Amino acid sequence: MQGDKLNYTETTTVHLPTDDGYYSIRKFDWKRLRRIVSKEPKKEINLPNIYSILYGITGSAGLSILPIYYADNLPSWVTPLYIIVTLFSFVFAFLLTIADKIEAGNKATDFKELIVEMEAIENQYKENQEQNNLEKPKELVASLAIDNNWKINHWGSRCASILNDKIAFSGTTAPAGADGCHIDLNGILEVGTTYEISCFAKSSSNTSGLFQLWCHDRTGTKPDGTDESTEYKTPLTNGEIIKLNFKPGYNKNIRVHLQYTPGQGRIEISDLKIYKLTA
């Protein structure tokens, strides 16, 4: 406070979109969108009103054909005209009925698919929330940049490459059956403390290649012997976080491996981080 002026500052957390396409949304806005897509889809043209009128014309004209046919002193063209009107109205009304049913079915299918997708997002969000609630408190130790410090294709293949701050894996063969890349980080860990190593993994459609996160302490310092890895898997096409816990028991070093088993498609790895579990 200076004189009669009060200076007030507030610290606010702002959730920014990440490079992988995640955006925050208020629960109120999500529920509003959910409510909108759950409503009966609106029709741009009210076909039922149109073909109802045509069916009415069909019935009226059709019921008039016989009386007109037996009536006296009417022009010869009147009866054929009523027959044409009856047939035309019925055919047109029938076609509009079919078109309306098809349009309604397509819209219903589209909205059902959208609702299914929204429910899948909600379920994933709930799972993530539950997982976050179960996770131990952690402290960021290192955020690993994708740069020339990485040893690419350490077993002699051409599967791995660095592209747009990501490590991309593709290819259907490797001399050793699998390959990958790694980076050594020396002296950054505490012996006996548990760490979480994580990365963001994403695959293209129809990918059959497999990815593994693997960490050990064999970087040239003795003694060593701590080794942890995840199972090989194909990451989700919309991306997922893959992580493992690593507790150094012999030295303060860690080698982070990104391993790839060849197959069709492409796998991209980014956002590598090391956390210290503090609880």
C-alpha cells in the first residue's frame, strides 16, 4: 500500500493448450454441449408437413375419381387430370417419406456417435482424475529435451529420427530385432529414492510397431544393477502417457531408453520428464 492507494495482485493458474492438442474446458460448458447434442436434431425442412399435405391431396383426389367419372356433362379431361394428380401426389409424398426417414436415421446415427465419443472422453477424464488422486506427490527433477544429446539407433538400425522436438519411430526391420535411442543422465538422482519417468507416446492409424520405456543405471559407473522397463505396446492414436518407477540402489545415474520393435505405421515420443516421488 502506497499512501491512499492499494495495489493488489493475484496469482492465477491458467491452463494453456499443449503441443499435443489438449484444451481445458469448464464443466458448465461441457454439460451445456452435452445437453445440446442430446436433444432431438432440428430439421431444416419440415418434410412431414409437406408429405402430409400431399397424402391429403392424394386421398381427396382419389376419392373424387369415381364420382367425377360417372358424372354427366363434364369435359373428358377432368377424370384423367384427377388420376394424374392422385398418382403424382402419392408418388411424391412416398418419396419424401423415404427421404425423411433416411435423413432422420443419418442424423440420429451421427448424434449417437457424437454422444458415444463424449461419453468416452468423460470416462477417460474420470479415470485420469481417479489416477491423479491415487498418485503420490511428486517434484519435477528434469524435463528432457529432444536434441543431439540423444544416442539415436544405438543398435544399428534406421528406425529412429528426431523431428520437431519429437523422437519418431518407423520401419519394419532392425538388425537386432528391436532398436531405439537413449540418453545418459549422471549424478542427478538420490540412491534409495523413488522416481517416476514418463513420456507422451502417440501412434498413427494402423500402427503395428511397439514401444517400450526402459531405464537402468549402467552408464559407466560401478556398482550398478537397477533396471526397470514397461511392457512393449502400441500407443493409442490420440496419445497416452507411459511411465515407470525407478529406484536407484547403486549409483546416482540413469540411462533412459526409448525402445522400438519394428512394424507398420509410426510412433512419436515427446514430453519426457523425471519426477521425484516425495511421499
